[in-house]
Amino acid sequence: MSALFRKLHPTVNVGSIFTYDFAAAYAAGKRLVLFDIDNTFVPHGAPADDKTKELIARLKEMGFSLYAISNNKSPRVRKFCDAVDVPFICKAGKPSGKGYREAMQRAGAAPAETIFFGDQIFTDIWGANRAGIESILVRPIDLSTDEIQIRIKRLLEKPFRKAIRR
């Protein structure tokens, strides 16, 4: 595996954040769930829906701390996070690992206790890998809601997604 591919390869590839086995992650010592919002939990720009609110409430009941890490601006991120009562870092500069490390510091969690969910390889997964945490790639919820720059990145991601599925 090339060095570039290792940097962009998720630890885990799942269809959806809603089907991930969080009980197993908790049993393995994970305590902090970091996540991207758009096309990870909801379509791009959509508010937190009931399914999202239920999952986040269940994760809190299980004992997880949660933090949103987004490259989006504050109004978008704040609206979503206020609806689910989760702290956030906006304009995180992904794929920099800075936002991930800041969330871990604020939550008092070590990299070994942290997992991150995102739908984009070149921002979400690369950033989580740079921060030294488990990276979980999910299938985007609704590609039709992507902005043009994200559509271009997704075209560039295609060969990596194919290789990951193999």
C-alpha cells in the first residue's frame, strides 16, 4: 500500500453512521465520537432529523461524548448542533488534524479513545488519520445536495473508494 493511500485509507468503511456497532466500539474503549455533519448524518444543509436526534441521544445514554467537526461556517453548524445539544468546531480546516485534536482536548479524550465519522476521503478521513484517530468512512447520504467543489472532490475520490471497497 502506497504512503498516499495509507494516509487516505479509512480504518473502517461502513454504509451509514446509523448502522455502525457503537456498543462494540464502547466495549473496545472508545469514549469520544467525532463526526462531520453534512452527508454523514443528514443531507448537505439539512436540519437534524428525528433519526439523528435518536441516535445522538442513544450514544449519550451509552456514555459517549460527542463533538461535531465541520469545515462549514458557524450558522450552519450551530443550528444543527444546538438541535442535538452537541459541541462543535466549525471552519475546522480539514484535512488539518488541528480541529480533531482540539475536540479531543476539550472532551478530555485520548486518540485511542476517539472515533471519527465522515463522508469525504480528502477532508474527513485524511484529517482523522493525521490526528491519529480511528477514521470511519460512510457512504454519502444524498449526493444531489453537494456543492460544486464537493462534487469535484468526489470525482477525484472515486478510484480511492473503489480500492477501499476491494
